[in-house]
Amino acid sequence: MGIHRGHQARTGEWLAEKFIFLVSLSAILMVLLIFLFVAREALPIFFGQANTALVQKPILPETLDQHSPAELQAYLEITPDEYAKMTPAMLRDLLSVKVDAQNDIPEDFRNDPDAHINTTEWQYLLQPHRWNDYAKPEYIWQPVGQIKKFNIIPLIVGTLKVTLIGLLFAVPLAVGAAIYVSQLARPRFREILKPAIELLSGIPSVVVGFFALLVMATVLQSLFHYQVRLNAFVAGIALGFAVIPVIFSIAEDALTSVPRNYTQAALALGASRWQTAWQIVLPAALPGVFAAAVLGFGRAIGETMIVLMVCSASVMSWSIFDSARSITTTIAAEMAEAVSGGAHYRILFMLGALLFAATFVSNMIGDFVIHRFKQKLEGKR
Amino acid sequence: MNSVTSSQYLPESTEPPLTRHFRAEKFDFWSFFFFGLTGLATLFILGILATILLNIIINGWGGLSWHFVSTIPKKDFFDVHTTGVLPMIVGTTIRVIVMTLFVIPVGVITAIYLTEYAANTSLVTRIIRAAVNNLAGVPSIVFGLFGLGFFINFVGKNMDALFHNPTAVWGQPALIWASLTLAVMTMPVVIVATEESLKAIPPGLREASLALGATKLETILKIVLPQALPGIMTGGILAVSRAAGEVAPILFTGAAYYMASLPAHLTDPFMDLGYHVFVLSTQSPNIEQTRPILYATVLVLLMLTFALNLVAIIIRARVRKKLRALG
């Protein structure tokens, strides 16, 4: 603020300043902690320490000493914390239970080539695999059953599908409304319209999801006559409702911050109001509008409850009238049944880390573009 | 912006009159098209908003009764006649209040640092701002994972180990962990709102206080903060209204499918209105029969978020009045 202490600092003042500084670091701390603790639970997947193969080379209790802790943790599917608390006797007990379980596997499973596969390896997470009894290589997310399939590609496709539908619906509407409210509407209307549209962001996403599930799905089906009542299309439109206020506020802000003399100059030269809005103000504010869309993307990709309520089956398909399962939905729906510390649990955390990274990048881009845009406008003034 | 308009410089008698020239603009198809299109977009968005709200109010009104909001339901809460939402109202309210207790001090102190102490260009300040921006964009489900991984599995489990609890007391989903997770989530909202209100206070006030011999801390506590109180309240309102309806962050950190009694301790799991809406609309054995209670529950959730907002707005108005009386 340009005001400095003009006298000797007292101890109390000094302490208070340090305390305030330390507390203000908590935002940084939280971002780090979020990243650390979400990634921490996913680490065994990144390092290839998880093993879901049904038939494994057994570690006999007698040979406990010959194996490293990491090997044992992966084999027994336990966390390092749990491992640290265990005595060798307990470990031997666990190993013998595991050996018994291995012996109990029926013969036909033993002959199944899939039962020898560790499905948490990257190649099975990302590439199609021809599973036993399947005609061709396929992308499959199927975390339950004897052989757990964790291919994350269907989830990524599902997320992108729903998000893109949502953005295609929301961006034109929100930007159109932003142009109208900021440039064309009378000031008296503007005072009412702006808070009214922003009221939409006050509706909890679980309520939007409920509305989409009960009302919209039926209405849209009768309009477009598709087969599956709950599909990516309905979820995308509902998602659009949730991101409209986000995109609207940022785009409206960008359009309003275009200097008044641009508009005045254009009007003085004889341009009509729409020509000014379309050819002068919108191009000048384009970086801001772009940033609004990017930040809307970040919001849409992380939206959970709407997609969770509207569609859930993980089908590998690009058709918008098929069901889709997003990353957020998968985490929300499956975390409760995933065994803490198991491979499924860790992959869900890995998906969370992936999501965090995706939104982190889109937020960075959005903020950077807005920052540059504001600087440019200020420089020109 | 200066207030001098261009018309002041025009000669008195211009031919033809300027105003007439503008009014006589010919019907222009593109102008009409453009106005219509953007106007329709605005209208459409307002239409969506109105449809959602009206649909919920009309269908939910009939299901509301004193019995409905004051009853602790039995395990089978899908039954229209005996169900109630008291535990959910209590759970949501408590979690929001506990969250506020954590987020307001931390958020306000951070904002004070950013506006009153920090040099705007320093690296630390820029990193703090970047962190706040990023925190605002983290998906809510990731906050849920964070709450599970950090608060429950790390803090909670270690507290249990420290106090030698034979059973899990802290290391399980609980009201306190859900509130803390939400506090982390809403921190940027409070910081940004407080910062704005602090910036709006004229520097002259601070300078006058300092010139009279007050220390910087005294200036902040006695001059700056009272002035900024309405802005801080706004931040609180925004945080509360965002948190009250959030379900994703509490899925793994505290929300329970069913509890026979109201939560008594901070370490209890709780029933939540938003989560209950989710349960009712996705797990009901017969959606047609559940529909009235579902609508009524959604209406209660909306009313609660608006009521919490209203209380905050009233407090804010009172503070403003008091400040005006003082000034």
C-alpha cells in the first residue's frame, strides 16, 4: 500500500506480521497437500508396484526373508504404513493365506491366459487388449469380477464426449448473452439481467442433476427420439447449465473491460450498435472470451454429480446418444466399494491426479490469457 | 472516464439534426438478426433458470409439511407418509457452520497479508495468488479424494494411533473432516471477496491512522477490518452458498446413507440434504412413488441455501447501517 512503519517495530507487531505471513502461505500449502496426497495414494501404479494377476508366482512363508518390502507390499496388496506395523509372524500368516487362496483357484482359471496378467501395467491401462473370449482387442473398464480390467481410455472418451457437448451448448449461449447484456441491453435491464443469470450458479449441481434425470431426460427423448433415455447428450446439456454462469461472468467481464473509447469511436464513425459489438468489441475481447471457454472447460471436466446422476455405464463409444462414464463419475461411484489400498483404489486416485493435472493446466492457460488480455488493454489506453 | 461528451463540441446548428439522423436508421436485417440472436440466448438462459425453479416449487410445495421437516426418518426413508428430513437439515447446517469457523479466519488473514503487507510484485505474493487461483479451479471430487487421503487416512489415522484408540474414532468419515474439506474448497472465495473489500478502503484512512501514531496492526484491527466487514460477510455468503449444495467433496469424507439419530459429536458421520437428493433420485425402488418426497427434499435444499444466504445478507445490512452511524 506504500505505507511503511515509521517507527521502531515492536515485538508484538513483528510477531503478528510473521503470523499473518505464515497463515497466508496456507493456500500454497493446500495446493501442495492436495497434489501430494492424491498422488501419494496413486504412487504404486506409477511405479508398477501393484499386481492384480490372479495367478502369481507364490511367495512361500518360509522364504519371507528373501524378498524386499516393496515386493511383499505389492504381493499382499498392503500399504507401506500397514506393512510397517506388521510383525514377521503376521506377514507369514498373510502369505500362507495367500498361498491357500492361490491353491483354491479353479483349474480352468489357471489355464486362462488373462489370469496371469497384471492388469495395472500401463499397456493394459492405455492400450486395447484382446481378452480371452473376445473377438478383437478392446478398451474395457471393468473393475469388478475375477479378472479386473482397468483400461482408462473409455473413461477419458466419456469425459471428453460429455464435456464437449456441454461446451458446444453452453459457449454460444453464454457468449451471446454476455454480448447482449454488456453491449446491447439498456442499462436498466442490465442491472436485472446480470444477477439473474448468475443466480443459475447458485443452484447446486445435485439439483441440476436431479432436474436432468427426472424432467429433461424425458423431454429431450420425446424431442429427438433416441433409444437410450439416459445418455451422454442429456448429461452434456445438463452440464452446459452448470457452466453457463461461469462462462457468462468471465466473458461479460472481458467485454465490459474493453475501453469505452473503442465503442464511441466506432459509433461516431457511423457504425450501428451491432456492428460495433460484432466487429469492434468482440474481436478486442476475444482473448477474454477464449479464456472464459477454457475456464468453463475446466469446470465442466471436473463436474461430478450431474454426470453421475444422468448416465453411468462405461461404454467405449463416440456416439452422443450412448451412455458415457466420466472420470469424476467413476471416482464418485466406485470409491465406496474399492478396498482401501487395493489396486482399484489406487487407480481411482490416479484418475483423480490426472483430473487435477488437467484442470490445473486449463486454469493456468485461462488465467494467463486473461492476465495478458488485461495488460494489453491497459497498455493501449 | 471524463464526463465531457462529444455533443458539447458540436456547433449549435448542425443540419440535419443529429438525433433525427440516428432515429431514422433504416431497418437493417443484420442488426435485427444480431439483436434477436443474442437477446434470445439471454432469454433462453433465463427460461432454463425459471423452468428449473418453477418446476421444483410447484411440484415440491405439496410435499412440504411441518411433519416432513421435523421428523427423523426410519431406515426405509422412501416411504411417503413416514419420512422426514430433519437429520439432513441439521447435518448440512452444522457442516456449513463448522466450515465457516475454519475458512473465515484463514481466508481473511490471507487477504490481509495480500493487500496490507505483501509487496505486489514479490515472488511469494505471486505464488500465493497463483495458488489461490488454482485452488478455485480444482474439481470438487478431487477435494473429496484429498479429504479421504489426507484428513481421514493421514491425519485421522495418526491421531487414533497417537491417542491409542482401540477403534477408529478420528480415522473414519466424520462431520469434522467433511467441514475441513469444504473449508479448503471455499478458501479462494473468501480470500477474493475480502481482498476486494480491503482494496476498496481509501488509503487515506490508513495514512491518517498511522499519522496519529497507531501501529500498523492497530490500524488493521481498528480501522481497516471494521470497514471491510461487509465485504468479508459477502465472502462468507458466497462460500456458504457454494458449500451448502456441494455433494462430491463429502461423498467419502462424512456423508452417511442412513443414521438413526442426529450427529452428536464432530467425529460422527452425518446425513446431508444434497447427498439425500442423490440417494432418493438414484436408489429409489420406485421412482414414481418417491417423486413427491424427492421434490420436497430438493425444495428444502434450495430454501436452506437461500435462507442461509438471507441471514448473511441481513447481517451484512446491519453492519453497514452500524458503520454508517459510526461514520
